[in-house]
Amino acid sequence: MSGIKKLAGQTLWYGLPTIVSRFLGYLMNMALPFFIAMPEKTADLVQVYTLIPFLNVLYAYGMETAYFRFSQTHDRQDLYSTLSISLLISTVFFSCLLWISGGFIADVADLNQHPEYVYWMIGIISIDNLSTLPFARLRQENRPKKYAFARLAGIAANLGIVILFIGVIPSILKTNPTSFFGKLYNEEIGIGYYLMGNLFGSIITLLILSGELKKIQFRINVKLWKQVLAYSAPLIIVGLGGMVNDVLSRLIYRHVVNLPQQQANHELGIFANIFRIALLITIMIQAFRMAAEPFFFNQSKNENAQRTYARVMKFFVIACCFLFLFIGLFLDIFKWIFTSFANPRWAEGIEIVPLLALGNIFLGIYYNLSVWYKLTDKNNYGAIITIIGAIITIVLNILLIPRFHYAGAATATFCCYFFMMVMSYQLGKKYYPVPYAVKKLSAYLILVILIYLTHLLIVKIMPNSLWFSITTGAVLLLLFTRFVGKIERKEFASMPFIGKLYRKK
């Protein structure tokens, strides 16, 4: 259990700043409906933020995971310098290539009305990529304070620019057009300040990490570099396939939905807003991964590593179950917020959020399962799984979006991640068996789905009341909490923080 406690502590240290920073970013995304009256006005911005994850994978080409993997067997300073110089050279090369191709990218991505977004995007990706290994080094060396400060400072700067230039200054200029702020504000940029805020936040983060950049020694261990590339090459396919599965529906939505341009833009803006709610689970998954990836590699040498991985999976699934219920049982609150304080059209299609959330849970489980191919250096299997998942995503999006719109895109996401989870588990049993509590975890997932459906049925039968929906949701969540508490009492009693509650009983 000491390994679990260590992971819990690391998740607290490294996960908390990630949760806070991503949640601030999440709130900033969720605030768009209150700043932007019509969803279609955000369509180009959505398109940019679907391109960024794809390009991030190419820019980083698996160097972060490789750093954790090879730091177990090689000199860390030599490794850090070699990978950092590799990333620096490739970042300059990719950025120049994209800059030259900016007009072509704008045409392909349907960004002709805002070609400047492409160049701001290149700046964001380039600067963020240079921060990748400094952040990995901080995690590897267990330096959470600087890690947290850099993360939070960047998102705070980003948030400040967005609120100031999209929210505050336009309101001031409406009542006082001659204000000094008029010299700072360009109305033609408009929602583009969202990207400029992101760029400014990335610059602030890199400046804070400058101390880690100064530790780079300008020499490359060519032999080590070749070994790292051999290991990380399949991870590029894994990453690209993962991005296809994650963002393809938003990237191609306007092209396959078969609607007039304005209506297609409207639906893309709505779908992106719906997706943000389901991202509450993704935030937790990302926070967990910040601590879990170095933890998994460090634990791999221990005798009871597989048992530790199994227990980690159990706690992870339980946490995801609670998040799913929080989203599903209190979905009417999100709908009320959009309806009451923004344009009611932003609340369209919100019913598919639980399906997206469940798909994201499968993705999180897949991330946990992926430890088997990363530890056994069988990343090619991860690439195969991801490629098949990407094919499923592409085919289902093309078939289902024209007919079912939002629901079709959500169904494609659900099916893809479910397949990847099952296939990774089956292959993992063969190459790196871990004693996962499959029946118990499956029962938990089925139970929370049934609880959500029960709540949905009760709310539809009874009078339409927000407070009734919230109350019944809270009761069902409490009942599930008590149920899990009884089943897992011994496990919870040995955990930090919450263990005190169960040891007293």
C-alpha cells in the first residue's frame, strides 16, 4: 500500500496544480457563451484548438514518455540535454515549415476569414513544446512547488488577457468609446484575443522555466538519441491516433454535417461547448497522468508492481464513477446556467454529455492499461490499437454525423474508446498480466450508468423542477457513496486523508 500512498501524494502535488490550471482554463472555455452571443462565432476558434493537439504530437514525438523511460537506465543530465537539443532543433524546423505553409493550412482548415489564427497557433505550439522537458524534469526530480507555480502563472496570465480583452474592455468601450482602453483594443481581433491570451500565458510559463533551460548542456549523445527515437517512434502514431479519436469529430464536423455554412458553424460551436462539460473527467485523467507516468516506471522494478497497478486502476475507476455521476445527475444545472445567463441556444444537445463522459472514462482506463506496452517496450502494439481506434472514429463520424449530428459524434467517441480499452486489456493479459478486479470495476461502471438512467427517468416522470432534479441527484449520489464506502472500507482506511474517516468506524 505504500506505493498507492506515494502515488496519492504525487497526484496531490502534481495533479492539484494541473486540476487547478486546467479547471481555470475550463472555466475560461465555459465562459465563452457569456461573452459570445452566437455559437457560430466561435467555430474558427474551435477549429484552431482541434489542430493544436495534432501538431503538439508531431512537435514532441514522444520525448516526454521517453524521458521517464530512459531516466531509469541512463544518466539523467545526458538524457535531458540530448532530448532538449533534439526538441529545440525540431521545433525550429517544424515552425518554419508551418509558417511557410500558413496560407495552405488556412485553406485546408477553413480558416480563410482568420488566417492570422494559424500564425498565433504556431507560436503557442512552439513555446509550449519548449516547456515539455523542463516540466518533465521537475516531475522526475520531485519539485512540485516550481511545477505548480509555472503551471498556474501561465494559466493566470492567459485568463487575465482573455477576461480583459474579451470581457472587460469591450464593455467599457460600449459606454465610453473615448476611453484610454480604445488605444489598446482592436475590435477586428475580437475573439482572437483568446489565442493571444494563450500565447502570452505560454511565454510567461517558459520564462519561469528558464532556469531549467539553462541546465541544458549543448551536446548530443547520438547513440542514446537513436535509442530514444526507436522507442518513441511508435508513440508518435499513438499520439496522432489519439488526437484523431479525440478531436476529429470537431475537425470535420462542418465538412460532413451537410448543412448551410452558418448552421454548420452554429452546430460546431454547440458541440464544442457540449464537449467541454465532458472534459471535467478529462481534467482528472490528465492530473492523474501527471503523477502516474513517472510512478509507473519507477514502480516497475518492484516485486509487487502488478498488484500496485491493479489497485491504482481500482481507485481510478471509482474516482471516475463519482465524476460521471456528478456530471450526469447534475446536468440540469449546466443547462440552467446556459439558459438563464447566456443564449439558450448554447444548451442545445446537452443530453449527449453523459455519453461523452462515459467514453472519456474508457479513455482513462485505456491510459492505465497502456502501462503494459510502455514497460515492455512494445509501443508498436499501442500504435496498432490506436490506428484501429482512429479508423473506427473516422468511419463512424462520417456515417453518423450527417444523420444524428451531435449524438453521432458522441457515439463515435464512445465506440472508439470502448474498443481501445478492451483490446488493450486483452493484449496486456498476454504480454504483461496485471490482476485487475475486472468484475468489480465493471459492476461499478454498470451501477453508475443505471443510477444515471434511473435519475433521468424519475425527472422525466415527475414535474419539471430544477430543485427536484438536484435533490434526487444528490440523494442518489449519497447512496452510491455509502455503497462504495462499505465495499471498499478496508482499502479506504489505508489511504491518506480519507482513511481517517474509515478507521474510526
